[in-house]
Amino acid sequence: MRQLHLNLFIYTCGHHRAAWRHPDSPVERLGDVRYYEELAQSAERAKLDAIFFADGQYFGNVEDGPQWFLEPLTLLGPLARATEKIGLISTVSSTFQTPFNAARMLASLDHISGGRVAWNVVTSMYDVEARNHGYESMPDHAWRYERAVEFIESAKKLWDSWSDQAMVLDRQGAYADANQVKPILHQGTHFLVDGPLTIPRSPQGHPVLFQAGASEQGRHVAAQLAEAIYAVAYDLPAAQEYYRDVKRRILEAGRGVDVPIMPGLVTYVASTHDEALRKQRELDELLPTQTSLRQLGMFVGQDCTAWELDAPVPKLKPLEEFTGPKGRYSTILRIIETENPTVRQLLGRLAAGGGHCTMVGTPDSIADRMEHWFRNEGADGFNLMPPALPYSFNDFAEQVIPVLQQRGLFRTEYTGNTLRDHLGLTRPQA
């Protein structure tokens, strides 16, 4: 029976930008590995497929709150030792990493974890990141995606440079069969990689490849190479458009495999709808007003600093008349049309997940909506983005997951040991 896939996206004190300001936030513990071990263990008790870490190559305004702290690949090592079954996913920038270094680190983590590692390949976006890595500005979009494809292909060749039968371990003879360990001799536009890798083939063969991209090139790469996909969708129609388009591309690519698509999901859960709204409002009220209004002004292309917080959002220009970035602006228009929020509520929605779907309500009502997406070509699962950690995730794990399990929509126990097992993916052979 088809079931949901669920990952926990761990981000500082939570995905709401004001979560760190809450008196019960773990902001003092962001450098303490035990904080992340506890979150990983909670996610494993809930039988989630994996935990996921994003990564950034610069820090914005340090007064606004935490963005990054521990480097995620480094963090996965102790988390692999603190858990037994749950998958471990880290973002890797193909713009700034090299295939040999990334492939070696990921294969090492796959060995350490017993086959539970995945990498989320991104191309990075901002000039300020580029200047931390020797570029004057960020290379153009096409160049970055071309490099990403070659990066992925080179890493996969490196993982295949040791066959599954390479290890001999004959104390009177050979450590490994030289005929089963081959250089890759890759010469491409962006990389020169001789190989072989310095570490034998890992338990999963290849760490699982996640990818997230909504652009035309991003969708193409996802369809050609990704084994699981992160998506952004504000509502079900947006989710269905992306889901149907990418699934069609996967079939046209001749892959014939099941590639799970997992949109981001922000949830506020409580025993009553009013109590869930109170939890949402509690975080929204912690937002610094003027900073948030200035940021909203950047998104909508006008001065918002005099807007009344608890009044409806003033009328905005139609999308076709807006000259700035249209993706986020379009999402803002849809939020206003669908939810009719006050200015304060809009700031809160943008502060917690941005364009990702937000569900506020009781365990049953949230499970209903998740099931509706799942059964109507909106999602194969979700990348959970709790607004406040660990509290919002604990609410979801303790209240929503039992409902999903009762409906047969989510596992009650792990049936395998590797992340490929959890996701229903086959192991590449070499």
C-alpha cells in the first residue's frame, strides 16, 4: 500500500523568523550537537523517513536572528551515531564544492550511518555567496545548472569506481581486487577528475540524490537525475501543476521509476482550531514590526511602513503590472485572495515558510488536508517545516502522525535499514 513520505527539515529554532525570540526557544543551544541529536531521535521515534539540513554560504543581518550555525555535513557524523534507522540529508552546493570532495564525504557518511545518507544538490544563488568562494559575482543560471549536471554525473562515477565485489581482505594476499577498482578519467567542461575514489563503495551504492528546482532547468534536472524531489507549493493547484509536470518529464526521460515529490509543509497543531490559531498568532506577534514591513515593501514594490498591522492588507497591483520578481509576488497575491489576512497575519505567513503550504488546525483536519494532497496528485509526502523547534514538531509527531497511522497512510515501524529502503528506491549496482 502506498504511504506518505515525511522528512523533518531542521532549521535553527524553527522556520518562523521570530521563533528564536520566544522565551522557550533553544537559541542558546544552536552550537550544541545534543540539541540536533534530540531532534533527530524525536523524528526517528516518529518513524520519519529522514531529517534534512539546508545550507547557506553567507550570513545576512546578524541582528535579525540565526540563519546558519553548524556546517551540516560535519553535523551528520554525530547524528549518524545517535540514531539507528532515520535518513540523514544535507544540502551540497554544486557551485562551490568539487565532485571528488563531496563524493568522498558523502560516501564516508553513508558508511558511518550504515546506508542512511542523502544529498540535496543546489546551485546557490547570491553574489554575496559567490564572493566567499572566489567569484566576483554569481555565474549565470544556465552555467550553474550545466555545472550541477556534470557535478552529479562525476560524483556517481566516483561512487561506481569501486565495484560491490572489490573488497578481498585476504591477509595473505590482496586488500582489494585491482580489476574491480577503476579510475573514472572524467574530462568535462567544469571538472577534471581521475579517480578512483579513496573509499570503497558505500552501503547504498550511491547516497540518495534529492533535488529542488522550480525553474525550467530545475525541473529538467529533477526529471533526468533526481531520486527524490523537494517542491514549493502554496496550495493544491500549484502542487498539482508541479507534480504532474515533473512526473510526466520523468516518464518521458525513460526512467520508469517512482520518484517521491515532497512539498514543504508548515503546521500549527492543537486540539481546537482556535488554539492552533493562538499558537500561530503568538509567534507572529514576536516579529519586529518595522523590519518586517520594510521586507514586505521589498516583496511588493511599495512603502508598507505606515500600514496598520491589524487591518486588511491594502490593495496591491495586479501581477501583470508588477515589475519586480513575480514568483513571490504571485504567492503574496494568492495568500491575500485565499485567506484575506490582516497585515500582521500576512507578515507571519511570509515569516514561516514563505511560499510553502501552511496548515493550521486540529490533528484530524491537518491529516485530512495532507491525505487530500496525497490522493490527488499533489504530493507523495511532505518536507515538514515546523515554525518553532522543538515544540511545533512535537505537536505534529504526537498528534498528527497517530492519525495518519490509524488511516494506514504512514508507517508504524521501519521495514528496512537504509534510506533507500524507506523511500522505496532500488540500490544502484556496480
